[in-house]
Amino acid sequence: MPGTKLTTAILEPFETHFRGELLEPGNDGYDEARGLWNAMIDERPALIARCTGLADVIAAVDFAREHGLGVSVRGGGHNVAGLASLGDGLMIDLSRMRDVQVDPEARLARVQGGAVWGDVDRETQAFGLATPSGVVSTTGVAGLTLGGGFGWLARRYGLTADNLVSAELVTADGELVKASEQEHADLFWAIRGGGGNFGIVTSFEFRLHEVGPEVLFGPTVYRLEDAAEALRHYRDFARRAPIECSVYADLLTAPPLPFLPEDAVGSKVLFLAQFYAGDPAEGEEVLGPLRAFGDPVADAVAPTPYIDVQGTFDPLLPKGARYYWKSHNLTRISDELIDTVVACAAELPTPRSDILFHQLGGAINDRAPTATAYSHRDVEFSVTLGGSSEEPSEDAACIAWARRWHAALAEHAADGVYANFLSHDEGDERLRAAFGHNAERLRRIKTKYDPGNFFRRNHNIEPLSESRQGG
């Protein structure tokens, strides 16, 4: 429980059986180890257990349970809500468990729970293979997958979770469980969108696909005064785009990039970031009508190594900046929504802030909403208001801006929301929206595998009460 004093007598037996590193406040390396991607979240765990393998994870779970410590689990530490850390609790840190093993013949990759997507892409691209992931190479494999997971390849091959073949988890009682379609199928269903509610995933097995090594990728850039018309054209293009094609629309302050004219740098612009998961020559023909529209200030779409694509957004979303996101799912983009978004972009609170549309649909929506815990199979886009800065003094402005414009967009949005885009202060209503009509089934599975809600530092699914368990 919070406030448990970790005396030498308590820690010594744990240290004897723990091969990794244990860090307490004041130890060298403690502050670096507790630091998260989102610096707005600043928790001070009572103890950080930096695991080196499965035995360490089991030992850490057993230790926390025996001494009543709250637990957080750190994979990549990239979650915007900062769920990887917990004040006065035990952070079970998997960031040293990053091994990736590829079977190119079977087209499978086995990935440890602390890996980030850059680790995976580096190994799989050696064989011209990939699995759908995010758009930032430092994103953790675990968090992205357990929330659903979408990026450039999702329209073609489905969610990251849709490409999960099996996983190994350490449960709240310290047991190792394998989940797949054949073993613990209920748990396998739940971890594909239900987050970290059911255990600590120490190993993932993913299905791989032929990708690259070069794909067609890059932005076409418009000034803010042309953004409304460009977004309308983008919307119409997206309606008929093949599933190989993913285009994200990002309204932001233009950074100093080599392909931008000098007078555009520092101004507010619209980036239409385009990706084609197929033959680049074919992609040139498909994307041509989008790129030819209007009067863009720059166009940098070109054949690009897939592994470089995966790191393109890294400089825009660095570790240690401060982030506050508010997001909506969309089944359509109306003219009114576009006008509201452009007005919102004119008021970006800091040069780091942006408004990002992810294009979804395609293979994501080929599955039924009950096929996995991720239920939003009718969604065509998400839009995220990303307030971001490097200064704590700018937090209030970023949060107020995101909340205000999120409310303004609500009438144009679908009911659900993507769990991985929820910030740290979301209420129960938004959490229910994240799990949608699968929430009750998730509660039953939570009750089976974690009846005491040991894993609650997450977008939490509460187990059923004892009276309902028996009813």
C-alpha cells in the first residue's frame, strides 16, 4: 500500500533473488530510470525493479503482492498518461528486456516486453518484413499492442493487436500464462485492446508481412490559409483510397526542414503525410491526385527506406517534452469539423503543439467489433489535439487549449475513443467510451485473472464485485 516503508529487512530477501538492478530514491540512476517520455507526469516510485528476465518479473510481482505495494509496469514508458510510473509504489521496469528474434521462413517475430518499435523494425527489416506498429520508433511494443495499435501499415494489415499470434504474461499471482487462440483464449481476446489490466506481458509473438525495404513516403505541405480546402480534398481522396494508402493530416508550426522554403518555417501549416504500402511506382500513380491539389508550398514524397519512415516523427515527439492530448474517434469528416479544426490550429498554444488526423479504416474495419477487445471497427479517422511544450509554465495553456477545442469538436465525433490516446486526467465516461460494448466482457475476464485488481495503474477495468461474481 502507499507509504509502505521498505526497510533493509524487507529488501534483503528480494535483492538475493533479483538479478537486475533495484533503485530507491537517492540512488545513482534513480531519476533517469523513473523519467518517462511525457515529462508532465513526475512520479517518485518507492522502488524501481529493473528486470533482466522472466524470473525477475515474477520475483517483483511476488514481492509487491507480499508487501502490499502498488505496482506500475514500464515497457517503453511512452504512454501519454504516464501510467508506467507510480508514486510510492513499485515500478516493474522491463526496459532492459528488448530482445527480438525473427523467423523469416515462418514470418514470425518474438519480442520481449521492454522492446520499442525501433528494435523490432531493425531486426525484421533485415529480411524485408514488418508488422503493423506506430509512427514513432521509441514507442513501446507492449503499450501500443495492448491498446490496439495503429500506424502506417494498419489499413493494409490491421491493428498491431490483430497481428498478435501469442503472448506470455505474468499474472497477479506470479504465474506464467501463455495466451493464444488455442490457450487461454479469453485472455488472448482481452489483451488485444484491453490494456495492461490482466498481467505483465513478457513476450509477444507477431505475424510479419513483406514490407519495403523502400516505400513511397513523405509530406505535401500547405499554408494554413489553404488548409480548409486541402483538408476537404484529403477527405474526398481518403474515401476512395486503396488500403495500401495511409495519409495523416497534421496541422502544426513548421519546423526547419530542408524541403521547406525559408519563409514557411515557423508559420502554421498543414502536412499531408503520405505512405503507400506497396510498389512505390504504383504509389506514385495512386497519390498523384492528392499531391497535385492546390498550391502546396512543398512536396517531399519520395521512395524512402521503411525503417527511416518509422523514425521520421521522432524529432517531433521527443522524450522529456511535456504532452497533453485530447482525442476523438471519427466515422466521417464534415465540413463543419474541418472549419473548427482550422480555427483551432490558428490558436496552437505553443510551437510544439499540433492537431493530427490518423487515417484508419481498411483492414482494421474488416473484423467484427467483438473479435478483439478493441471494438472501434467502424472508425475511419481519429483526431488528436496535442498540446506540447518543454516548459512547465506552459502546461496550463496547453491543457486549456486541448480541452476547449476537444469540447468544440465533440458534436462531430463518434462515441468511442482510442485508449492509447487518453491523458492522465480522463474521467470514467471517457474510459467507458474506450472499451465500448466490450467493457462488460472485459470485466468478467479481469475478475478471472486479477480479482483483486492488483494491476490497476492503467486505464483500469475494475473486476466485478463479489455479489455480481456469484450472480
